Amino acid sequence: MNKAKRKVVIAGNWKMNFTPSEATAFINEVKPLVAGKNGCEVVFCAPYVTIAAAQAAAQGSNISIGAENVHFAEKGAYTGEVSAKMLTECGVKYVIIGHSERRQYFGETDATVNARTKAALEAGMTVILCLGEVKEQRLSGITREIVSMQTKLDLEGVTAEQMKNVIIAYEPVWAIGTGLTATPEQADETCGQIRDALAEIYGRDVAEATTIQYGGSMNEKNAAELLAKPNVDGGLIGGASLVAEKFKAIVDAAQ
Ligand code: PGA
């Protein structure tokens, strides 16, 4: 299988942005701009309280609304958390897990990322699993080791069959929200290294079938070059997913 056969996914990560009314207005603005763009799946991952409003606005369009995190337990004494069953009952299919901001600010580890991933997959959700190196690791020349280790730890116990519902987002931490972007060559090389790690675990066929996005200051200017690379199958977009025209340009670049 080659790139042409893999699913291309352009996903916005709204982070802690957009109230329900702001999300409604934004979806209404972006909906006509991405209508009929069938060369990729279009997803926006929203804060929990904003999901319902975004879904209502997106109804009947080619836009799916996802969540930004999910807990690993089915239910119980986990104040402030949300389970996969709660999300699926709300019609949420996609969920981001392991975003570097969760790892940096909220104590998320590869073990909790793995537990959340398994819970989401068991509930039938599609996981956008984020991983990537920090600046010091890239400068030390150990990026391959880091992303390979994260891939293996984060997917421990995930079956080859379940991998059909896993999208990996390669997000170099130094490029997130910084305006610094990996060069297309760096993005392609590291997505390829993640694919190699997948091949070690699941074999080449599964590795070649898995969608691997790039994320980290992807925008309307650099998207086309990044998305043209053989190992880059889409994008996870933060800042530029909050501006309809910028996001539209990225979706256009994925056609
Ligand atoms: P950014 O965020 O596009 O603002 O760098 C990407 C992400 O955090 O997923």
C-alpha cells in the first residue's frame, strides 16, 4: 500500500478555544468553504462543552467533531474526567490522545496515554495519537529513538485489527504553537521512522495502511509542501484551525 491508498485526515485541534456560540459561528463559516472537499476527512476536535454546539452546526456536512482527551476508566471517582462511553453516546468518534500539552502540563505519561488509547479503541472510537520529540532530543540526534519508543509504549496491547482506528499525529514539541515548522524533509523522515516502528510491531502492511499526520505550526503557507511528502498523510492543526480561511487553504492543499 502507498500513500495514495491511505486515508488523509485534516484535523483541527481547537485546544481551549471557542465557547459553544463561537464554535457555532465558526462551523457555519467554515462549512461552505470545505464542502465537497472529499480528498480528505475533515475533523475539528473541540473542548467537551463545545462539542454539542459544533456537532449541531456541522450536521449534514462533511465535518466531524471530535474530543481532545478521554479517560481510561469506564466510570468512577475521577473528578473532572470524561469517559469514552460518554463521548460515544454523544456521537463523538474521534479523540486526540497524548497531546504534548497534556504531557507537559497535566502529567500525562506514555502509560496513561496507552491506557486512554486502549479505552477509546475498545469503545469503538478513532484515536488521534500524538507523539514527538522535544528540541533537546532533536538536537541530540535521538529523534528516531524517541518516536519509536513512544510509538511502542503508547500502542502496547493495541491489536493489529484495532490499528484501523488509530491515526498517529507526529508533532515535534518544538514546533507546536511556536511558528517553527519541521521542514517537509524532517516531517517526512520522522513520519517514516514512526512507520518503521509500526512495522516492527505489526508488520509492513499495517504500517503502510496507517495514517500519520504532521502537526506543529502547519498553516496555509506550508501545508502543500508538507502534505506532498510520501509519509505525511494529513495534519493536526492548532492555531490555523481557528481561522476559517486558513483552515480551508490547508484542506485545499490536501485535495
Ligand atoms: P499549532 O498546534 O498548529 O498551533 O502548532 C498543533 C497542535 O498542537 O496540534
